[in-house]
Amino acid sequence: MLKDSSQRKPVVKQRKRCQSCMQNIKIESTQCPYCRATVISPTEAKLASAISGVMPTQYPATKILLGTIIIWYVMVAFVTFQNASGGFTALQQVAIAPDFETLHLWGAQLRGHSELWPLVTANFMHIGLLHIFFNAYALWLIGPWVEKLFGVSIAFASFILLGTLAMLGSNQLGGTGIVAGASGSLMAMIGMVIAGAHRLKTVEGFKLRNQMLTWAGFVVVVGVVLTYANAMNVDNTGHIAGLVAGLIAGWFAPLLGLKGMKTPWPHRIAFVTAVASIGIAIAAVAMMLLHAQGTLPCDICFMMSIK
Ligand SMILES: [Zn+2]
């Protein structure tokens, strides 16, 4: 009997994607046979496939960032329960808002205060169930667009770096108060999609741009109304700073599949930026943990004790 050929595993030759025309090409190629663009080296292609091998297959940046903010929420809930030794108060704090000290020690930033790590960590922290629900849902909707338009590296880098810029804007220009939440990052990602979709110059691109513009406008207007009606304290400065940072970044960041991009350098720079931004996030978490254990000089603790 003949051996069923479908039983044998086909030998899949390693391929890579041309960053300019998105065609699958041979891993050894240094130039794309379809569009003549210079492409990444075989070593870089192998590194890229090794990295993607340990990440979720579809929209890895969105899923990893989403996982991180959820784990962060659980971590803060755990600390809140420990501090309040459980009970209804702790449950209430977890659902609505933990106490001021827990918020600051576990990631929130205090406006006007000069510590740097909270500008990074505050993007991952949420205050209450509604807050994390809305931001997680928004990330679930916007993240994939950033990954589709700009790639995984830029999605990671934009959440972390542009979110940090938004927090800096909120820190310097937003008045007083304690701030946490991913919405500065999310507004930056909306800004990136607006600019990126516009640059595609296609009917679908313009449609996506208009949807995102409507969304951004809605967030800004609702935020301002809620704040001035004293219904909720929304970080409008952070929202607007994030949106502006995202619009600018999205205008200049390399788009995937943009015809005419004949060199892999923009993608190499994006990769290095992503690695650096993840490094910055890890360093910020390390600083936060040191601070939470009281091994760093902590003038903020003094400020809180007199409040
Ligand atoms: Zn090509």
C-alpha cells in the first residue's frame, strides 16, 4: 500500500515578510523579489521568529499589555485586602478605590511630585472595577489596530513611552491629585491610529481615521463634562497630552506595508525602542517595589502623613 503523503510532515522552509510589500519571501534573501526593498538579515528574521514563538500568536502586544494591567489590578487588590485585613471595607476599596497610600505605593503618580517611576507605573494601575473594565475594553479594541498598522514593537513602545509622556503632561500641567490608569496610553494609541490610518490614503483608512477621531472627541468631551459637573475626576490633561503625543508619533512612525519603504532601518529602530521601553517598564516596577518596602527615602510618605 502507498504511504499516505498527508501523514508526512511537510518540510516548511523558513520564510520572512518583506516590511515594504508584506509578501512572504525566502529567509536568505537580502532584497525583496517583488518590490526590490532591502529586507532584514536571516539572523534578524530568525530572532524575530524566536521571539514571536514565545508570544501569543495574534496581537501579542495587546494581549500581554492587557494581561499586565489585569495582574496589576489583582496585585493591588491583594495588598488592599492585606492592609485592611479583609472584610467589607477591603472589598469596597478594591471595587471602588483603594486608600491613598496603597494607590501611591503600588503605582499611581502624584501630580507635581518629581519621582520618575510613577510616570511609568501609573499607566498600568487602575482605581476600581469600572475603571479597569473600560480601559481594558478600550485596549482590546485599539491595540489590534496599532499592531496591524505599525507592528508589535511599536504597539509595546507606544503604550509604555507615550503613556509615560501623557503622565508627564498630567504631572506638570494637570494641577494636583493622584492619577492612575491606562487612558493616557490609550488616547496616544487612538492618536497613532488616526494618523496612521490617514497616511494609508485608502477609503478604509479614512473610514478608520474618522471612527477613531469620533472616539477621541467623545472621550475628551465626556471627560471634560464629567469633571466640570464634579461627577468624576477625569485626568483630561493626561488624555489630551496622550492624544497629541500619539498623533505626532503616528505621523512619523514606520507603517507596515507602506509602499516605498525600501530599507529595514525604521523597523530595526522600532524593535530597539520596544526593547528599551519594556526595559524602562521593568526598571520602574523595580523602583516601585523598592519604594513600597521603604528602602528608598520617601518624602511622599511624610506628605501623606500630614494630609
Ligand atoms: Zn517587498
